[in-house]
Amino acid sequence: MPDSAKQTLCAAVDALAPELVAVSREIHANPELAFQETRAAALLVATAREHGLEVETGSYGLTTAFEATFGPDGGHPNPNVAVLAEYDALPGIGHACGHNLIATSALGAALALQSLRNELPGRVTLLGTPAEEKGGGKELMARKGAFENVDAAMMMHPAGINLATMASICVAEVDVVYHGRSAHASAMPHKGRNALDGLLLAYQAISNLRQHIRHSERIHGIVTDGGQAPNIVPDRAAGEFYVRAKNAEDLEALKPRVKACFEAGAKASGCEVEMNWGAVDYLDINTNWPLAAAFQANAERLGRKFASAEERNLSGAGSTDMGNVSHRVPSIHPMLAAAPPAVVIHNPEFAKYAGSEMGDKAALDGAKALAMTAYDFLADARLQADAKRAFAIAKGLAS
């Protein structure tokens, strides 16, 4: 890619910096949960439209999703690269995952690329994807065709260190409800069937199961309803649980073992249990390493130093619906430091950094690196071929 084009893209982000930072801070100050990101989506759409992008809202069946595509018509020899925005927050701790920075970096990258729209050797799609924290928005959009005409997809996630990709594992969500029979807990406990006992027995069974699962597997959950009063035998108890594994095959093998724990709690307590598994299982990230290497090189151009492979292997594994995208098209999910290394995501301290100057810089660097990497992909036939081949090999379609 010509160095002058990269300079133009970076200069465009710098010119937009005050506006981009304002967008990031506004989203940060008004956190919204999955599928409820009306304010954030409206702000991102309005800003994109103010800069000349034609934006479709309510895309692919989700009210808070949006899409804007520009550049020459798609198809060979004009590939389409998608830059993805996330903007939902976490219950209680707001943007402790820094999705305000993800949204801003995607918006900034798209607007920078638009400054070269007359010279683009392909198309760019800015895709607003709701409900990453819960609900699997990207998978729901994918099922409606969001990635059918996309040749590569990319996004940036904030972290405590710079990483070429995020260590990830699959996750399945399950809500459980136990139904018992209420009674006076002192006068006639024998008349009751304690739903809370059923849930706690299952919770203990899961704790025991944790001793006998792979080190790459996780099971964790919370009690969301434990009854109404101490002197009433609870006739209802409920919880939310996540089941995680290294890949889809291991996840499918683990889920029945967890299901048996819930059923055991019901049988032992004399209660009934209903299990509602989520409509979407999050898959592991299938990192496209040619694209990841291009992103890292572009971020290093901005002065970022990336963790070594050894340091990367020491980082914990989370889950993201970007994994589902990565099993459909060549994709990357790099991470840029928006906080000190000791500050981890999903922590109130990280939320503070997501609204700080360090967070602002991560969003702007992310916009620049994404824009340069997207242009690299569109302009470089060899990178396109390498990315396509790496994807085929990872999916077992080539050797």
C-alpha cells in the first residue's frame, strides 16, 4: 500500500479526533445493555451521516444494528472489507469492556477510508453490531446474511496490553428455573418443596464437576432468584450460567454434563427444573494470521509495542461473538492497550480507563490501524490470497 495513502488515512483520523473522542465519551457516559443500545446506535449513525455516509438502520433484523457501505461495486476484482462496531455495556459496571472505544475505532476507520473513497480498490462496510456481551448479535445478523458479501472482517478491542489477537474459547448461556411448592418454613416445612435447595444442589454439583473438566473449560453462574422471605419455602429459584470450552466440539460434549447437574438438583429436591439454553453459542476466534500480522505492523507504525507469543499465551481467554464471524470469513480481533497491564477488562477500574485519555488514544490508534489494514487488504492482491488460503487451511478446506 502506498505510504502516502496511509499518511492520508492517519491524517483523516487526526482531523476527526475531537469529534471521535466526544462520541466515545458520550457512549461511555450513557452505558446501555445488549439490544437496548438505542442512544449509542443513534449517535454513531448520526455522526456517520453527517460525514456523508448512507446508513441503513435496523439492519438484519436487529433494531440497534446499522450498516453503511461505500466504494466501487463489490465482487471480483473489488473485495469488500467489514469494520465492526460494538457498543453495548455490562450490567452494573458500564463500559468495563471498553465497547465505547470499539465503536469509536470502527467509526473513525470508516470515516478515514471514506476520505479515499474515490481511490478505494474495493468496498468498505461499517457494521454496527449490538449485543456482544449477551445475546450474540453478530451471529443473529450473520444468520440474516450480514456477511454473505464480505471478504474480510475486522475490529479492535481494548485491553491492558497490545495483542495481535484475543485468546478465546466458546461459550453457551443457560438460564435455569426451579419450581417447587411454597409452605411455612417453620410451621409446616414438610408441605414444601424447596426450589432454592434444587438450585444450590445443582450449583454444588457443578462445583464438583469443575474438578474433572479440562483446564480450557469453565462453568460459572449466579443465583438471580433465591426466594421471597426466610419463613417461606421458596417455590421458585433461578440462576444464569455460562458453559465454556476450547472449541465447538468440546462445548457440545460438556453441555450434557452440566445439564445432568441441573437435573440432579431437581431430583434431589423434589422440584421441577426448566433449562433455557441461549439461541446462540459463541465460537472461538479463528484468527486470520496474515491479516493479524498486517494490523500489528500498522499499529507498530503508530508506536505500539506488541506482546510476544509467550506473553500472549499467558493472557486469559474470554469469549466473543466475533468468533462466529471468524468461522464465516477471514477475520481479526486484535487488542490495543487502553489501560495499564494490571487493569483487566470486566472490572470497574477498566471502565474508568475506557473514559480516560489513555482510552481515547486507544480508540484513535485503533481507527488508524484498522483503516490502514482495511486498505492493505483492498489494495494488495497477495494479502487477499494469503488471507483466503489461511482461512481455508484453518477450516480444513486446504492443506
